[in-house]
Amino acid sequence: MWNNAGDYDGGFDQGGGYLSSQSDTQDKKKTRVQHIMPCTLARLMKAEHVEDKFISDGVELNQVSVVALVLSAQETTTNQVYRVDDMTGPIMEVRVFADNDPDMLESDKVPLFRENTYIHAWGHLRSFGGNRNITAFRICQVDDMEELTHHILECTYAHLYHSKELHLMRLKNAHHFQNRTTNPGQQPGMRPRVDGGMNAAATVDAGDMGLTPVQMQVLNLIRTSVEDHGITTTTLSNQLKGLPRKAITEALDFLSSEGHIYSTIDDEHFKATDSI
């Protein structure tokens, strides 16, 4: 499932396991997942649709796998259509095109899986008429519910792995920009001074990290703290006199939920995660 280098492997093999996909050069940035990505329906629905690509956690979803409950099943001469639900998001269709090879044995043909059974499907995420569906190249019935548990754990691990990479990349880009836009007289590599006003570095930095200017001001001030216990909310309010206390509290809640900061000895002390 995961190789020794910590990269997600996920290529499907005949035995139902996962094989390592051949990677490009080590220094080449990975933007397209060439192997099978375990996903929930919610993640597939939330993926950003850019032209003919689906982007999630900074990577392109090429091949995906889902485990879900069949709500309805229909079969025609050309395909099978399943409406499935994995309890994480909206219902999605899974389509399996029929192989009409006259020489194929009846036992080799894909059976129609009935309602109220779990299926494991591997395929490509597609969008037609604004509705997303999975065009599957393999599908089978789930006989052991441990397979569902295993799939949920894989989905969680894959999401955390790629979202962490995206977060670290944003932090790296933000720090690189800060070093190029330091205040006059400031030594390269030092953190810019943060005050209650709005400066150009904080504004652009906020856009790079997906933060609002207020959130970026709060984060930058927390970064300047050298105390073991971090900075207090009282100090934040005193330093950012131009911001209402409610705005600072909302910014702290957001930054904490997104993993930019964490509380230390209590809910009134915060440190930045990139200062660890």
C-alpha cells in the first residue's frame, strides 16, 4: 500500500493488493496521481474540476477506488449502472461497460450486483452534464466488512498524506516570499515585523496560503513569539489594536482547525506549527 519512501503506491494488481507505481525523478513535483487513489464519495464530489481534470489536496485524481452500498442497479446491453452511497456525501453513479465479446465465457462476465450489497469499484472519475460518476474498469462484491474498514483507513491516510504535502508546500512558498519582501533594513531570512496595520507582504502572503489578511496578521504575530508557551490572546489583542477581539478569536479558531497554529498550556496560549 505504501512504499518504503513514504509515497502512496496503490496500483491495482490481480490479487487485489497494491503495487508500487514507477515514479519520475526524485526532484520532479508530483501533481498527477498515476496510481489508484482510495477515496470517499465526499472527496470525489468536493474535488476541484479544472477543464478535464479533478484536483484534490493538490494532486490530480486519475484512477480512484470506492467502497459503497448499492441503492439501485440497472443493466442494459451496453452497461451496468449502480447508484451507490458510502454515507459520506451525495449519492453517485458507478458505470461498468459490458464486454460483448461473443467468445467470453458466461462465468467471466461481470454479474449484476443487487441492492443492499456493498461493492468495491476501481475506475475513473468523470463528469457529464454537471453530474459526476465513476466509469469503472473493475468491480466486485464486498464479502468481508473488514474490507470496508480497510478502505476507510486508506482514504484517511491518503488524504492526510497529500494534504500535509500541500500545506508544507504553501508554507515553503510563503516563507520564500517573505524572504524576498523583507522590511527596509531587515536582514534576509528574518521574520517581518507584524503590527496592527496592513502591509503588502502580509496581504500577498495571505493569498499564497489561502488566508484572509486578518488571519495572516494573527498568524504572523504568533510566529514572532519566542516564548515556550507561545503568545497569549491578550497579547494578540494588545498588539493588533486595529482588530476587534471577535475577529481575532475567529482567526484563531480557523488557524487552529487548519493546522497553522496549536494551543499549548491552555486555550489562551498559541504557537505556530512551522516554528516547531
